[in-house]
Amino acid sequence: MTVDAVEVQEMQPPRGLSLGPIIAIVVALILLSSFMFFLFWSPDVKVVSVINPEDVDTNGDGGYDSIRFTLVSVKDGFRGLDESARITIRHEGQVVHSADKNVKNEQTYVDIKYDSFVVGNGLYEIEASVGDASDKSDYIAAFVPTSLNMTIQEMTDPLTGEYAAFVVVTPLFSLGESIGKGFNIERFHKAYQMSVLITDPNGEELGISRYMHEERDLNDGNYSEIFRITSGIMGWYGASASMVNQHVKADSQYRTIYPEGGDATRFINRPPVITQFNVVTSRIRVNQEMEVTCRALDPDSNGGLTSLMINWDDDDEIYEYELTTNPATINLKHTYTKVGRYNITVSVADNGPAIGADMNHIRFASSFRIVEVNLI
């Protein structure tokens, strides 16, 4: 029996996989995961800064209405900011404002209206918090009047130049010694709404309401608002006033303020007016008779003229003549016996006491003319 030879081949074991590429892949995955984590899952804000709170005009009308500060947020990681910042404002230790502000950039401008946090003059602490990071800054408010001063005055109208009666209202303020900032009205007065109620001698009422200096420019140092009394009646007038400050919170004690001394009263008597005072000639001779003509009126509807007084300036006498009409015209004659230069003075008086006033309420108007007396 023949046995065929069988060729036996040696089996080679399979090649083993190399560990190098595997390690490289694992490291790459770890690095990629870390990068993705910092890019998408690491928004931690480490530093917050509140910078430079200042007054701003957000309405563009020339008057301040808000504060603005810069909120700077510094974070870890690469992902863009999309956080909520908590803004808290305190005054004298009390929280007066609290709100959230969405922060999408490392530098964000934050505007806050006065009427959402201001309760009075003084120091305000502004705090911003993003996560565990926070910062504080101070702001000083110095534009909140605390009361009013009100008077009724007779004076020259700054707009027309006419002599008239006015209710004058002036905001008063108390800043305290620790403010370190002077009261500033020029950029804040547009939020001061003043209301005045005027009562005339007949009991008729006139209400006027407007924003401060709405009808005239604000002059430096002029903190008053004036309301003209248009009634032409002589007698006792009364006035009350209030002011709403739209820059302070609705629940502030200074939102609406009133005159310290309460209502005001005054006897108004517009002075008479000399409308004509003519001298026939300004140069005359000794012992020559001269003539003057004087015409006057009382502008009050219930007024009148009582007397005219003239001083010819050649003796110590003042000559008085009764007036019974309004207006009144009177012609007077006089003779000078000496050479000289004379100052003729005329005055007229109205009937103030006849309307219930005392003698101090009589009003006068005066005028003068100069004449020269020569020998020939």
C-alpha cells in the first residue's frame, strides 16, 4: 500500500493591530470633546464691571431722562455671551430698583429711566450680578426739588416789558452736605409740570398748567416759573400751586410737591399811567404865564383816579387837584417870577383804598418836564 506524502504548510499567525493609531484617535476625541465643551458648555462669567454711570438724554429733546452705564462681562470659554444680568439699585440701604438685563456682548450699555428708581436726592448704589460675579458703582442724583416757594408779585414782564402781576413759583431743594454735587435744573426742568390756580377778587378761578420754562428760555440761575395774572380787576387775589416731578418714582414723597407757606394772597392794584404831559413851551420869559396839560388813566377795570399833584419847583409847595373821571385830563397854568431852570413834577394817585385796601395800596405815577425861564 502506497502512502502519498502530504505537504504540511506552516500556518502564520494573524498580524496584531498597532496601538499607536488607537491612542492617537483617543487623544483626538478627548481634545475635540474638550474644545466642544468650552465652545458650547462653558459660559462662566468671571468678572463683571459697572463703569461710569452718567445722565443721558434718550428722547433727544435736550433734557436728561435716564442714567446710562457700561456693563463689562469677562468670561471663560469660547462661546458667545447670552446671560441675564441682575441690576439692583439701592438708596440709603433700601432697594429702589431691581430688574434683569440680557447680556450678549462683553460690553453692554444699560439705560435706566429716572422714574424707575429715583426717590430723592442723594447717593445711589448700582450693583450688577452675572452668575457669581458682581460689581458696584455710585451715582448721585441732585435734581429733585423738595418743596416750592410761591409769591404774588408785581413786576415788569420779561417777555413784553409791561408792568403786570404774576404768581412766581420757585422749586426749592435740599441736597445735604454729603452730596458733593450742586443742584442742576437746566437739563431736568422739562419734567417739572407746574400747576397754578389763581382766584380773582370776584371769586373767578383761572387754572394754568405747563412744564417749567415751556414758554420762555431758562436763564442761568433763574429757577423760577412765572404765571401772569391777566385779570384787570383791582382787589385781593389768591393763588395755590403744585408741581409734579416726572423724574421720580410714582410712590416718592417728592413726586408732587407744594409751597412751604401754603397759598398766597396779595392786593393787586395796577398803577395809573400818565399818558400825556405837555408843556406849551420849554423856554419862557419871567412873568410870562405858561400852561401844562396832563392826561392820566387807571388801567384797572374797577379803578379810578383821585388826585393830581404838581410841584412847579419855584417854592416848597405841592399843589393838589381832585380828579373825578377815569381817564382824566387837566390843564394848569403857572407864572415864574425869577430866571432859572425849573423841574416840573406831576404825580397822579388812584383809588386803591376805595376797594378795601389800606393807604399802603395807593399807587402813583409820576413824570417831569424841564423849563427854562429867561429875562427876554
